[in-house]
Amino acid sequence: MNARVPRRSFVAPHLEDRRVIVVCGPGGVGKTTTSAALGLRAAMQGRRVLVLTIDPARRLAEAMGVPANSDEPTRVDPARFAAAGIEVPGELYAWMLDPGTVFDGMVRRLTKDPTKVDEIMKNRLYRHVKNLVAGMQEYTAAEALYSFVESKRFDLVVLDTPPSRNALDFLDAPRRLSSFLDERIVSIFLPKGGGFFRAASQLVESVFARIFGDGFFKELQGFLSAFSGMFDGMREHAVKVRTLLGSDESTFLIVTGMEPEAVSESLFFRAKLRELGVGFAGYILNRSWAYTRGLMPPATLEGLVPAETLAKFVTFGQEEARRAKMDRARLQTLLAQDIGAEALATPNLGGAVEDLAGLALLADELGFHHEDERPSSSHPIVE
Amino acid sequence: MTPSTASLRAILVTGKGGVGKTTFAAALARSLAGRGLRVLAAELVGSAEADSPLARTLGVSGTVDEPQSVSSDLSFARIVPSAGHLSFLRTALPMKVMADAAMKSSAIRRFLMAAPSLPEMGALYRLLELVEAKHTDGSPRYQTLVVDLPATGHALALAQVPASILDVIPHGPIADAVRRGLGLLYDRSRTAAFVVTLPEMLPVSESLELSRALEKHKIPVRGFVINRMPWDPFDAEQRKSLDRALAAHPNVLGARLFRRSDRAKRAKERLLASGATVLAELDERGDEGTALMDALTAELARVLVGDLAGVS
């Protein structure tokens, strides 16, 4: 270990200033763990942080002492930080998104007539919709984000998205929702849709009556009527979320692994972010093998293990060196395709990060460059 | 009796993101095609604009909805909900022109894509259509479909959809189409899910959960495929001596990989202890791209060879 003061990473200023950080990237690269570590880092800097996760690793939730099924964010007990020797002047909350809860909350907020709330909650279609896992996560992630940012309960919300392709749905959900909730479109489904849209309305009715059966179409109309008073509010939320995500208050981070598929998914995702016109902070290359500085050669174990064992172990050392070289080359390839982008590599910390102490280690890696040891775009990795 | 892999009509490949699901699906499709079966490798994608990693892996463009030929016995198709909606509407409505008009109506298109469950229903319908596709002589166009399902959450969503649609819409053409789809999904003689996992604790617990959830939704799970099993040349005694030496010198090049192979072993033991069937264990390989694909295809052909013995 050298004694030089570590330099702040490109991530650090975002953790200090932003209100929303969206963490996205391909599956299996450690997005949830990284999101939790980012949240912890910001809380260590004194902020009130919510880590909002859609698909958390159960063990991580256990490590943080946060229940998997809860109606609202749970604060990580400061005693746990103390026990792990981590100084956290801020507050860290975590919540696993529950679509049903988010929906109910939205209905309560947006329904002007309180007697209507019960009616909606009992509606068969509503219950069907809110209990679906499918597709609802994307809508509700946007809605939950809106309500948490609006409530000002937190200084920062770190949103952990589902794997890449679905995360694109999440970005698209507000737009899709608001386009579907376009009054003109909805009016086509409602009874007595008339005037200019009469022809469209008749087509819709005849198609739907045939494919869903007549009874269902009436039920659907009932559902849409009950909801129609809320559509303005839902659309308004969708637009606000989109505006928030496109503003300076928000930024996106791509967490990626070093496998070629992960890198190409990340670049695809990067292109999508550009297309959506949202802010991009940079790449986090997670669990990288790139670091070999400070490591002793396998021959160090000579005399400590039998020669035959050592010979086999030497091949492990060679393989690690090969991976280090490959990861560095891939990092350069990635940066060559996204000139000027920030990137930071976090080291392969051994096992999966499974407790607060492990999370704090990762948080430190995310917040600082340890000179001469940690690579970044401005500090290229050299052997 | 468990039907052989080769006699299945639909092999659903699923698993947590990043476990090499797509590469496995491509290699499995290729090894089955190499046995003389007419195989369709298919991937569920959300929209017509979406990118298909499976197509990329197989080396085709993957931008059209009609199946494309990859090699003489292997084709690729994207399964896009809107294509399923269109063919469904064409069957359900009395006139094709009405279906085309309906799909041109932005109200209906938006409804089908935005209303919960309906995109999944479209995908299921398209899947069924491809399984049932026939040559003019009545023989199936594809003997086996290898379907690359989305990662965990969405695979479950897809499994949950048919039954939940039936709750809401018990009658009518949609209900009938969904029942036919379920007939295929639930049929052990035609359908099986392969759960791909990595030999690490979190992926193993997640895939066990996924498998239980699929079974709960009555989708037959054939078993697990352990992907990227690290090389491990050490016996218990050698391990012990290395453990001791590394305790004194933790920062040695090679130690991370050594500990990783140890974790992999434990993760695999955990999978086996849960009573899971391991269909194949694929070695971690240094190569990638075409070389990786060729090696995996050959390994799968070898590993599943007994299973495939019934194929002429």
C-alpha cells in the first residue's frame, strides 16, 4: 500500500450532486451490488440515500438487514455500520420495488374522489394488472422514482434497473404509457367515443368484441372509465419522470463486465442512452482482473507446497496474468469506441460481496482512484 | 419416461442474466442441427426494433420476423409480440383485411403493446405458430425449436402470463389461443426448460428459485446446465496445502483463480445437494467468438450424446 492520498474518481462528484443515479448494464455483472455500494458511498458522504432495486440479490438484502418484502424503504440500521467499522454520517435506505404497493399508492394519490378508491381497488382488472410481475416493473419503477423524488424524503435515489434489454423498456415505459394514455386513444376505448374518432372507435369495438369476447370489452371499458380520471395525473407523472431523467439532476451509469458480449451490450445500451438524450456519467467495469500490481509471482510459494502442486498453481498464475492483459486490452477497446467517456475498473474482490464490510470496500473503490493501482481512462493501466 | 432431448419440440433456455444463456442456446441449436434435426433457434425480443444477441451469436442479421437460414438444418427467428398479434388477429377475425386494418390502427397497436400480458400473449402465439409450422407434405417445418428466453424475471413473467390471462378473459378467441399455447408449454413430451447457471452461489440460488417457480407454473424443467466450470486440477490434499501457503502469502498471482475454483466446487455441490438434475457441465474456456461456439457445440454433442442416441 502506498501512502499517497487517493484521488477522487469520476463517480464521486455525481454521488455528491445528483438527485437520481440510474445504474444500468447487461445482466450478471453485479449491478445490484454496485448500486448498493454507490448508495453506501453517498451516505458515507452525509447524504440521505435510497437504493431502489428491482431484482435484489437476497443475500445482499440480508447483509444490509433489509427485508425482501416490505411496503416501503427500510433504513439500514446504523448499528450495523458501527459493527462493521464503517463511518456513515448520512442515511442509507433500501427498497425492493413492489409493483402492487406502487400502484396502490398511485391510485390513492391520483383519485380525487376517495369513495372511488375502493371501487378501483376491487376492480378485477386492476387486481390482475397490479399483481402481474410482467411488464409492471418498468411502469412502477418510473412511478416509484417519481414519488420518491417528489416527496424529497431522500437527497439521492440510486435506481438499480433490470438487465439491459429490459432496462430499455424502463426508459421507454413513461413514453409508452403516456402515448397510450393519450386522451384521444383512450376515448376510442370508452363507450360513446364519438365524433371524429367514431370510425376508429367502431373498429376497435368490433375487433375487441371478437377477440376478447363481448363481456370483456364492457369490463375493459368499465376499468378504463374508473381510471380515466387518473390518466391526466399518470401522464403528468410520466412526463415529469422523463424530464427529470433528462435533466442535470439525473445521470446514468453503465456497469459492465469484461466479456465481449457484456461489452457489446454496454455499447448498444450507451447508444440508446445517447438517443434518449439523457446524461451519461461513465462506465464501471466491475470485477476486473486487470490489477496485477502488488501481486507476488506464484513461485513465492516455493518450498511451502509440494513441487507438483506448485507446478499446477503456476498455471493458475499464468492464466491470471493472461486475463489481466485481456481485460486491459478490452478496456482500451471499449474506450476507443466511446471517445472521451469516463471509465473506472473495480477489482475482482474475491467472492461475491456479501456483507457490509465487502460493500464498503467496493464503495471505496468506486469513490477513489488509488494512485498507481487503479486504472481509469485518464490513468491508463500499464503493466 | 423422460423423452430424449431430440424428441422435444420446444426447448426453453433460461437463466439469470450473464450466465451465457444465449451462447448455450446457440451451441445447443447447432449441435442438434448437426445431428440431422431441422432446428429453429429463436429469441424472444420485445419489439421490432430490438437487437437480437442470439442472431449475432449465430452470425445472421436477425432483423426480419420470418425465419432466416443459418445453415442447411438450422434457421433463426425472432419472436416479436406484434408478429404474434397480427397472425392471431388474422385467425380470430373473419377477414384478413380486418386484421391488417386493426394492426394499422395505432389505438389497437398501442393497446396490445401497452396492456399488461398482451405482449407476452403475442409472443406465445408466435411461438406456437412456429412449432406448428408445416411443410406442404404435412411434416413439421422445424422438428425442434431452441428458444432463448429472457433473463429470470421476464422468463417468470412469461410463464405466469397464460394462466393470468385466463383468469381475466376465460372465454373467446384469446382464451382459446392461450389454452392451445398452454397445451404446448405444459406438455412434458414436447416441452422442456433448461436452466443455465454459473457455478457461483448467487446464480445457483437464483436458478434454483427460477426452476421452482417454473415448475409452479407447470412448465416442465429438464434440469440445469452448469456453464463456465473453472478448471480444477487439485485434489483435497493439494488444496489444503495451498490454503495453508496462501494464508501466509495472500497476494500471489493465481490465488484469486484458485479461490474461485474452490467456490465453484462448493456452488456445484450446493446445486447437487438440492436434488437438481445436472444435464451438462461445460468447462470454462479461454476462447471466445467462433472458436468458443465450435468448442461448445462439440462438447454439447458429446455430453448429450446418450440422450441423442435415438436420433437416426
